[in-house]
Amino acid sequence: MRRLGICSLCLEYGPLTFEHIPPKRVFNNVPAVAHNLYGLEVGSIYKKKPRLLKKAAGLGRHALCERCNGYTASLYGEEFADWTTQCLRYADRIGDSSEMLLPFQIRPLNVLKQIATMIMAVSESTQSAPSFDRLRGFALSPNSMQFPMEISLASYMNPVDVARVIVPQLTQNRLSGSCAVLDTRIGSSVFVIGEVAFPPMGYVAYITANDRRLSDDFGTLRDLRGFSSWHYNQRANIFLSMPVRRPFGPVPGYYPDLKRSPLVRYIDDNHLVLTAKNARPSI
């Protein structure tokens, strides 16, 4: 039976296809597990460890219609795969250093639009909202260089941690939808549109008020909004310093060092999360 619903990109109602997040061509074509916010909600209700999202043919969502899925894949998929392959060459070599400038030969705008597409797909948003609609328009318009600047879109290296591979609960994969995250340590808050973590990379899009202090969890990531400075299909030689983070658990922005912790905490005690059911963007 075909799954019906509202497409997260065009907001049209109809049959939804399975959107691989990230695309199938970047190693997302085998059985995989991931942390997500639904697992956090269910686990909290029953006082259990957060459930994992499990997919037999790669991680993803039934979030996009066939037209949007195929359209964005044909426009941006190949260049995003090229970018990911280059990131993979570096991820296991740079250690935990974020000071090293890494050279990339990519089509930056194409890459940014594919990331925006993934963020909207994982967000599970099916309603119109100003910032979301601007991000949708950016993703669906190949030649548009107008990335919504109230949205921060950041990235990090997510190299495979061999010690976690054999323990599904310790997966570094994360598909987190829209939510509000309050850092209880410093009182900062952000509205997260979505986070996609899948080695060798991770991406998170969020909105924060200009007068609010931003926690290092988000502020130390690599801002990719500058990718919108190039034209569609324009190739560029760029240098980036990429921080290394190893995500764990369902909470966006949570990157603990499990090797230094004597105990594994399955729910992050430093962040309060309001899921999309009771949190809405303010812009």
C-alpha cells in the first residue's frame, strides 16, 4: 500500500516516496540504526533507554513526494556524493583536530541545497512557516543563492568510532526532527529544524535569537551558509577547517566523549528537549 501524506518540500498531499537520508549513493544502502526524537519520547514514557530507528535498506523517511525526491536527487545528488567522498578521505586522518585547513574541490551551492533537502525531509514539517518556507524555496530553486540567513546550517566531521560499531545502542547515526533545545548549563536555547548524522559527516540546521547566548555545542561547528556565494554548478577550490564531533543519543547538538566517561548515559541530562508536537519556530 502506498503511503499518503504531505510532502515536506512542496507541501502537496499525495503519495510519499522513501527518501534516503543521506542519499543512498553515499553508503546509505545497507541495514542501519539511528537515534531519533521519537525514540526519546517513547523511551521516556516507559522509563527505558531510547528506542532506535531501524531500517533494513538504509536510513530515511517517507517525507517527500516522488517529484521532489527525484528532482532534488537529479540536481544535487551527484555533487553531494562527491563532497562526501572527499570528506571520507579526511575523516579518519585528522583525529580530533579542527585547526587543519582541508582542501575541497566541489560545487558548493549544489552541496548546500542537498543538505537543505535532507534537513527538510528529516524535520517532518508538513506546515507552512516563514523560515521553513524560505528553506524549501531555496532547495527547490537550483539557481537561487538566497539562503535564509536567520537559519544557521552547520557541519562537522563524524568519523567512524570502531568501538561503537558492534554495539547498536552506541550508533553515531542520528536523524532528529524539529524541536526546541534548552541547554540547562548556561540557559541558552535554539530551535533545531533538523540534524542528520551519518559517518563521515553530520549536519544540523537551527534558529536562535540574536540576543541569545549560543552554546559551544552549536557555535563551534562549521557554518556552511557561505556555500551560497557560488552559482549553481559552479565548481570551486575551497579550504575548510572542520571540527570533529561524535554524536550519541537522540538530542541534537549532543556530542559526548564516551571514552572519557565511566558511565554511558542514554539520555542527556544537560539538555531539555521540546519536540515538534509542542514546539514551533518563532520566525
